[in-house]
Amino acid sequence: MTTSTSVLITGASTGIGAIYAERFARRGHDLVLVARDKVRLDALATRLHQEYGVNVDVLPADLTKSDDLATVEARLRDDERIGTLINNAGIAQSGSFIEQSSAQVAQLIALNVTALARLAHAVAPRFVQAGKGAIINLGSVVGLAPEYQMSVYGATKAFVLFLSQGLHQELSPKGIYVQAVLPAGTYTELWDRAGIDISAYPELMKVDALVDAALVGFDRRELVTIPPLQDAKHWDALDAARQTLLADLNQAQVAERYQATV
């Protein structure tokens, strides 16, 4: 028997999205799986239905294409059974900023930023009207680390974190839970698709371990879940430092160090 809400997952055909699908199916949730690869989606949907008895709808879509994105937006607006959105779809690009083409940069932003924001925007009004719902946004620790020299990718993931924190401020008083999940390097197909060779990288995290940790954070209703961070006090200190900085702002007065001297 399934629960009363279903879960829509983007990038669900493989990797993190597919494991999220399996875990929520195990919990008894019906699913709506979104990705470009219909063959893989169909195979996953069949397996999950057989193993867990849940209903699984397949919604093939390329979220960088306006018509496909609009179709998923409409499903989120209109399907009152969907109680959780998992914004997992995303890509990376190899090469430095000046080596990437303008088309690559645009595609990266279209999927990692535009699609994610529009899907959250499509479902949020319905969640607010119902007084409940959850949005999980997959970011990355790269969004905290310009030193990693993945400038556009990192910027998109910084956007995901900020958007999640902002939505938490706006939507949590209305009963909506928003979680940002920040993985580090994880064994997924993202690397191959981006043309990035990870053979010389330190050991990465397994997808199952990442999703299971993220779900611990989900069940605890954490705002930001960082599975590879070994000491949570470091995130707490960073957030506290941000709050201290904000308290030191005086928008009516230039700081003394910038005041001209005669």
C-alpha cells in the first residue's frame, strides 16, 4: 500500500536520482520519474513497481528544452498527489571558463539553475495552498569552493544553496520543507558525460551512501545536508560568520577603510 503523496524526481534514470527513486519506493511512495532516457526510465519504473508495488509514471523530458520543461512544470502544478519534488537533474562541464563554449555555459545554466528554479516555482504555490510539501535541491560543495576552479558549475551550485536558504525563509512558515543537499565527489555518470577523467582523483563517495545520508538529513528536517562534511561544527561556524557579517553592515555609511582622506 502506498502513502498519500508521490515524489517527482528529475534526473531519475541513473545515479543519485535513481537511488532516490528506489529509496522512496521502498518507503511506499508512488513516483514520477523525469529524465531524457526513456528506455532507462521504463526499466527502472518496471523494476520498482514489481519490487515495491508502487505506481511509477515515466515522464521523458530534456529540461534544457522549453517545451519539455513546461510539461514538467504543468505536472507539478496540476498533480495534487505530488508532495515532494527532488530537483536532482544537473550537469558539469570540463575545461576552464575560457575553454568552455558559450553554448556549454548556457546549457549548464539552463539545467542547473533555470530548470531547477522553475520547477520549484511551479510546485510551491500548490504546496503553500495545501500547507505542506517538500522540495529537495541537489547542490554541491563546489558551490562553496571557488578554489576548485569549476567557475560556472560552482556558481550554479552556489545558486542552488542560496535559493534553498531563501525558499526556507519564505516557505517554511507556510508548512513547506526545503532541503539543500551538498555532495562532494560521487561516483555517477556526471563525470563521463562532462568529459572529466576522475581516475587520478581521491576516492569518491558511493551513490547509495550519499542518498542514504541525505535522507537522514531529510528525516531530521535539516536545511542544509552535507554528507561528506565530517564535523558539522564547521558549517555552523560558517553560517554564524555570515550572520555576524550581516550584523556589521550599515547601508547608510561607508566603512572607515574606504573613506577618503585629505
